[in-house]
Amino acid sequence: MKLYDSTELALRNLRESFLRNSLTTIGISVGVASLVAMLSLGIGLQKLAGRRLEKSGLFDTVIVTSRRDLRSFNREQEDNGPSPADSPALDEPARQKLEQLPNVIEAYPDVRFITELRFEGSPHLTMVAGLPFSSKNNDAFDGMQGSFFSSDSAPEAILQKSFAEELLGKTPKRGAEDVNVSELAKSLLGKELVLSYTERTATANTSSGASESADSAAYSVIRHQQILKIVGVSDLDPDSMRGQARARVFLPLKFAESLHVMQASDMRDTTRLPGSVPTYSNVSVRLKSPKNVQAIEDAIKKMGFNTFSITDATRSMRQFFAVLDLFLGIFGSLALAVASIGIVNTLVMAILERRREIGIMKALGASDADVKGLFFAEAGAMGIFGGAVGVALGWTIGRIINIGTNVYLRRQNFPPEQIWFVPWWLIAGAIVFSIIVSLLSGLYPASRAARLDPVQALRYE
Amino acid sequence: MPPLEASKNPIAVLAENVCRHYQMGEALIRAVDGISLEIRSGEFVALLGTSGSGKSSLLNLIAGLDRPTSGRVVVHGSDLASLSRVELAKYRLHTVGMVFQSFNLIPSMTLFENVELPMRFAEVDRNKREALALKALERVGLAKRKKHRPTELSGGEQQRASLARALINQPRLLLADEPTGNLDSRTGTEIMNFIREFNESLGMTIVMVTHERALAERYAGRMISLADGKLIDDRATASAATAMMRRGES
């Protein structure tokens, strides 16, 4: 019998016992719906976590450190490659070389130091970091109050929320409700901060000396003060994930560099000449696309530097979500497994009911394959309908969970989030899975129907 | 076709010492017990016997619905025992048409769909099926009732529809199991006239199971009587002799 005929006969048979077949199909739908809802939630959560990380603006950034620095992000890098003494210095020429690598937008040094900032006469100690002007377009500043730096060399500062709270003496106690950023910004924007820092300058005899002997590498440390204007207060932490030292005050990078602030790395690198060729503790390399991360990392490692990227850090996160999705998928499939028993039951009942009909068909010349095909087509049709309705149902459940969660989030003064996501492959996959499960369930009933002895079946009343 | 003329025809059905035994608990039931017979192409044979005599079991063996315990059944040259399940299904589809006492139409289908069903198994083109099914229904006078379901029809009409279905794939052998058993005598006659017509005009071989001797005498050319699974009598009927005489006179 042709597939078209099997399908047509199967559909008419399904219509004949409409109630029973509908109930079975609803069973499949519930199974598929739970699978879709579970997986869409898992995928949604993964996307949410991914988005949070992407907002840090560091998915497309590789952090380069010198092997001379003797501090590394992982042991593997320490064991491979040249020894620290043979490896190149991470200085201005090296930075320029990094910038010339393909698919690199920019390479900028990490300038950060701990220093004292005075606000309305009282001192506050914190980590200050330079921020490249390109960060202006970073998602991290979406929720910022005020504005970004007016130029790359302006004496301006953007404060992190926690520091703003500290300046105003509003540091929230544990468990107390969060202070609104816009309130903090109102009393801080446009006001002045006094930055005290120590500048590292070459001593006079070094600049006039002809050779770069160890003796001539002397420098002096001079204390300076600089007035900064507060232009922005940021809710999110634009510096998150970047090493252990978190900055809470940000200056334009060029401006920060021009201050020649004494950096921690200078202490370890005293033999080098200051001023003429600046060396950096680390350089951030920003790429055109996160896809290039691995290739660029490899290229930089070949140059003899150590690298670190968020992609490394998220590898374990992706692993976690893969396991989570697997478990959610298994739980979701349980309902489908129960539904598949429903299919077996319905079809076995149908065989009992249609025993005589099967006998007649065989007497008329239907082969075993024809009878089998008919029951398969019925199981498959239930799978298709069940799958389609189930996907719609799962989508609706996911949406309701999402709306419910967002109502709750809004009540708690959090921004709404999309915690549920249904990709097209999940829709197609769920329907295909439902059909496969249905066909597998039809396997036993179909072969049982095909094996029926026509003489016995015709005698059956 | 009269038996004497048919005797020159090739053998349609050959049974050689056919047995069909069933084990029912301790007891062995010998439904068919060593029957040998020959049916020539174009013959109209009635299998007579009381209930339990083995006539329906023999018919099922000829129909390829059942396999003999021993002996062999050869229909139009092919030994049914040597056919695979698939080949046996093809044999039932193309060589045999069956009519049952209880009509055996599928109740969820219309008359048209019932008649069309064997063509679906034979994979006849969809566009040819409609015309063929309508023609078959017209032949038994049911074209106007094609959209009715079997339960909406009288017994006689249902049996006519099942005749139309049996003929749809143009089989050479029509097997009828008590075709008038559930009908009153008037509609029974009507059905028998159709069967006789198929025998005479289409040259179909007919094997009909019945327990009504009068019916067999009137329509069949040959009567084979069975009792306890054994063949006890095989002879030409009076109607065959009459027909022969009629032919001789003319």
C-alpha cells in the first residue's frame, strides 16, 4: 500500500475513535510541552548568563601579560613556551605589534593603581583604572547616570556605584534595600574629586646619559594632586571579571597614562628605563568578533606572552549548562515516556477492537507490511499532532513563566529579564522527537497487528 | 460452465491429501482430513456438509488464509505451501475474491471505500480507482448508494457490495462461504443469480460453501459433500445434467 493510502486510512481510523485518540494525543502534547518548557528554560537561563557576561564587554577581549611578570592565569602556560627571562617585555613596541595583528581593533595597556581620592575634604582609598575611549559604546554603560568622558585626555572620572555610595556615606547595610543610582548621581555629578598620586619620573642625569647602564636607570617619585570632575555614576561594574583588582573609579585611559603614576609592576622592573619606553603589567587586546578569540590567543602565545580571555572562563560555565540542559531534558522526556505508554495502550486497544477489520483486510489481500504500515501511520499521525500541539503548549507555558518571573522581578525593583527562549531547532527537534517516540511506541502494536492470523481474526465477533 | 465442457479446462484448484489438524488442549481436531480433489477452471462447485464437516476450513486453505498441516493445495499451478507470507498476500489480492456469510464490509467505510479498498492494497492508481469502483458498484446495482455506510443497507445490498469488492481486482477464483446464509430466500436467489452470472459470463471458477442442498442442486454444476473432514461424495448436479441435455438438444 502506498504511503498516501496508509496515511489516509490512518487518519480516518483516528477520526473514528476521536475521543480516545484525542486523549492519547493530548498525553503526547503534555509530554512534548514539558520537554519544550524545561529546555527553553535551560536555554533561556544560559542565554541570560551569557548576556550578563557579554555586557562586561570582554567577550571580544584578550588580556595579554608578560611571562616576565611571573604571575600567570594558568599553569599550562607557565610550563609551555619560553622561560620568563627569554620572553619579550610587554612594552610600547610590543603593544603596537599586538595592535597590528589581524582582526584586532585596538590594544591598550591596563593602567590601574591604588590611591587616595578626596571628596569634600575626606579621604577615600580605592583602585583607579584607565578606561579606553572605545568603551563608550560598551553595553556596561547602558544604565549609567550622567555621561561618558568628553575626551580621552579630559580630567574626568566615572564612579562605580559602590564608591559613590561610600563618598556620600550611604553604603547600604547588609540586607537593607539598595540605593537608587539616579539618587546618588544627583548629588555627585559635576562635583570635584581630588586625586593624589605619585608620579614616576626619570632623574635628570639619566636623560642626559648616553648609555643605558643599570646605574643610570634611576628615577624619582614625586607626589602630585589632580582635580577630577565627576561625569558619570555607573550601576553595573564595567570592570567586572578583569583580574582580582577591581577598580571603582575610572579615568580616560590617555589621561591616566599621562599622569605616569607609579605602578606596582614598576617595583619589580626597576632595571628598566622609565619614561622613554613604557612597560605595562598587562595589555587588553580588543577584537572585531568573539569568534577570533582563540586564533588571536594562539598568535599572541606564539609571540611569547601569556593570555587570558573570558572565553576561557566561560568554558566551565558552558559545561555546566550542558549538564543542566541534559537533566532538564531527561525530566522533560519522562512525561513523554509516560505518553508513549499511552500510545501503546491506545493502539493495542485498537487492535482488539479492529481485529475483525484486520482479518477482512488480510483476506482481501493486505500484506503484513500493509497492516503494519497502517498502525505505524496512526502512531506517526498522533506523534505529529501531539508534537505540534505540545510545542505550542510548551511555548505558552514558558511565556507564562517568563511573564510571572518578570512581574516578580519588577516588584523587587529589578529590570525585567528574558529567562525563557525557544530556538527554532527546539521546535523542530521536539516535533521530530515526538514522532520518533510515537513510532517506537507503535512498533509493538503494529507488528502484533501484522502477525494476526486472518482465520482467527475473521472468526472474532 | 457445464461440467463436461469444463472438464477439458486446465486445473484451477488441486488438493492432494490435504489435512488441517488443530490441537485443542488434549484433543486433536481433524478439521480437514486427507481430502484430494481437482477443480477445473470455470467450474461452479458447491462444498456441502453439516456444520463442523470441514467445508469452511477447506475453503480457507484454498483461499490462502490458512496453511495445511500436511498435503498440498495447488491453485493455477502455484503450490500455496511454498509461498512466502508476502506472496500469499499477493495471491489473495490478485487470484482470489472472497464473499462471506456475514458480508464482512468494514463498517466505518462507505460502500465506495469498501469496494475501493483492495485496489489500495494492489496500489492501483488513484485516478483509475474511482471509475473501477463505480463500475463494480453499478454492476451490482448499488451505484446510487456509494456514499452509504454498510449499516445503512439491507443484508442483500451488503452482500451485493461485498460481491462488487470481491471482483474489483478481477480474480480468477471466487470463494463464497455461505453467501446466502444471512439472507431471506428472495435476496438469496438474487445473490446466487449474480454469482452464476459471474461464472457464466466471466468464466470465473466458483467454490461455494453451503449447507443447503437445494441451493447447490440449483446453481452449482458439481457438489462435493464433506463429513468429519473427509470427502464423502463428489458428483455432477441435476442442473448440470439438465443444462447438458439442453445443450445436446439444441
